[in-house]
Amino acid sequence: MGDANLRAELGSPGRRLGTLARHLGVDYSPASSSLMASHNASEIVTPSPTAGSYGGSVFTNVVQAPEDPILGVTVAYNKDPSPVKVNLGVGAYRTEEGKPLVLNVVRRAEQLLVNDPSHVKEYLPITGLADFNKLSAKLIFGADSPAIQENRVTTVQCLSGTGSLRVGGEFLARHHHEHTIYIPQPTWGNHPKVFTLAGLSVKTYHYYDPTTRGLNFKSLLEDLSKAPRGAIVLLHACAHNPTGVDPTLDQWEQIRLLIRSKGLLPFFDSAYQGFASGNLEADAQSIRMFVADGGECLTAQSYAKNMGLYGERVGALSIVCKSADVAVRVESQLKLVIRPMYSNPPIHGASIVATILKDREMYHEWTVELKAMADRIIRMRQQLFDALRTRGTPGDWSHIIKQIGMFTFTGLNREQVTFMTKEYHIYMTSDGRISMAGLSSKTVPHLADAIHAAVTRIK
């Protein structure tokens, strides 16, 4: 239709309505009643009512969800106006002054990145920053690891430890023949949620003995020996959360032999490498024992604690395979998990980690700062133990110095925890787990007083 004809066709209001009616399939003629008055046209032209038109919400039936049992502790702490309040629930390192810490080496790395004109903000590949992945695998498995040398490891950058676990869980739900994962009882509160939503069936195995406040090793082996062949087993690489109880190297070897003989698949959660003992190599020994035997395993890494990069969400998932060609195919499927989930990971935090790990001087500076953090936590354990012994607090509190890492499972019950919060303004999870990193020399006496009062007044 030419421009003149089009203008003639649409020139008058009647003609415009007629053209609209023909497009909409409505019978219309100027002689008949107007389009706006016709029943059919009103159905077409009048906007459909929406929920908003009536002032309601399509989400009216959504119920209020409970607070996260861990993060909710901080919510309650922030609402407390008391000047003596102490937050021992948050899983983040604090200085002796109770302040968050940014490592000096991290600030240096960030400054280098800021001043580097070649450092851009383009999208990373689906698998993340290549240098970061390569260096992360070497950090956890060892630079001389046969698995790395034989190209049997595939590593993808993920959103900290949680994202690494979720990507690994979804990969296993799609490609592993057994969809049952066994997690320790107790474990980090997010583990069952992550793996259930990833599509796995979650079961538990005995881990902690509340009587000894140590490892229930006998029951652990019994439970895993009953697991179906091919089942996945979640293992905390070191500094078990929430108990702070780790197997000895001899016990790790027995666990390894059982897992391999039963054809189980180990999935390590490594959130505290170097942060537990202050030694990066020592804290990776459990994983390296499993890699050295030539078998397959998965490892989720987090740099939240050991580099203080909590908010940067920097992590990696590594899968050790039987052969290099299997590793290539596994990586291709990991991409298909990641792409529709978050497309690709963020660049800044991974660049910080890569900058530190590939520079010998900065790597050494990091290990010094890392050991200082670990040593302060160990001192807090000793000071708390000494304070309770000085007060003559009933019970054996030696587990405080025997356990390792950020958390201690105190053995306090729910009623005692509630009492300490109400009377002493001390906040922790209801199972009695406390973050040793949240303590300082100034707050240890206050916590010791609270524990002493709780155990002497409430059984």
C-alpha cells in the first residue's frame, strides 16, 4: 500500500477503527453501532483486570520464612542495645579489637589490579579465570600432584564454597548413577539444603560423640560400610564445622580404605585450608591421601576464610578423574550446569587470589598473615580453657583446646544457650557452637562467666 493510500485508509477516525477491527478480526462498518460500543470490541480493547487493579497481591499466600539459624544470630545480635553483647555466631574472622580484617596482601593485590591498565571487566569464560583455576588446583592438591601432571583434574571457578558445592551436587545428580549423598551428623546447616535442591537424596552418618565431645569413629565406619556402592560421601577436609573435631591421619587412612573398598565417591568441602592449623600443606593432607591412590573425588574450595574474601565469593570446584579424556568431558558438562545458573563467575575476587598465588613474595606474605590468624584463634581456645579452669567450672573442658579451626562445639544445650543470651547478651547458635574467631582477650572473661553460670544453674 502506498503512503497516499495508507493515509487515505487511516485518515479518519472511522477508517482507523475499521482498519484496527480488520486486524483484530472484528466485523465493523460505520453504519453499524460504533466499535467501542460493540461487545466484541470491548473485550478486545479494554485492558484485562490485574491483581493490582483490586489492591491485592498474587503473593498473598506466601508465608513468612524463618530466619536462617546461623545468620539469624547476627540479626538478633544487631537488635540488642547492650554494650557488653558478644556475637559468637558469625563465621567470620575478627581482630583482637573485634573488627573485620582485610589482609595487607589482599590490599596490595587490589592496588596492583587497579593500576594495571590491561586489567579489564570483560566477562570471564563459563569456567572462570584460567590462572585462578590452575593455581587453586595446585594449592589444594600440591604442585607435584600426579593428577595435575596427568591432566586428570578439571577445575571451574564458582561462587565461593557454597556455589562450588551446588555446582558439584547438580553435576552428580545429572551424571552419577547413585543419587544418595551421606553427610556427617552434625554438619554445616547449609549442606542438606544445598544437596537436596541440587537433586540428591541426603542421608547422614555418625560423626560427633557428645559424650566425649570428640569423633565417633566406630559408628562413622559402621555407617559408611552400610552405604550402597557408588554413594557420595561428604567429608570436611579440615576444621569440621560445627564441631572442630577432625580425624587423625591414621583415622583418615582407615576412612580412605573403606571408601575405596566400597566404591564410594568422596566429595570434600575445604573451607579452611591453612586457617585451621596455620599450615596450608597440613590442612590439605586428607584430600591428598585420596588423590594419591589414583581414585576419583570432588573438592569444593573457598577463599572466604583463608584470604578474608568473604564478600567477593571466590571458590573453586575441582573434580579428579581417572583419565585426561574423562576430565575434558566432565568439564564440558560442568559448563552446562553453570551457564543457566549464573552464566559465568565474577572476575575481581578471582584476580586477587591469582595475583597472590602466582607471586612468590606475595604468597609468602599471605602465609604469614594466615598463620597469624590461625594462631590467634588457637590462643583464644587456650585462654577460654584457662578461664573456665580458674573458675572451677564443672565438667571437662579440654575439648576446647583439642578441637581445631574457627568453631568449637561447647557441649552447651539449648536452654543454657538461651540463658547466656538473655542474661549475658552472648549470641551463638542454639546447638552450642561458638566462633572462636569472634572472641578476644577482653571478651573471654565475660564468656567464661556466662558458661560457668549456665552450667551451674541449668542442667
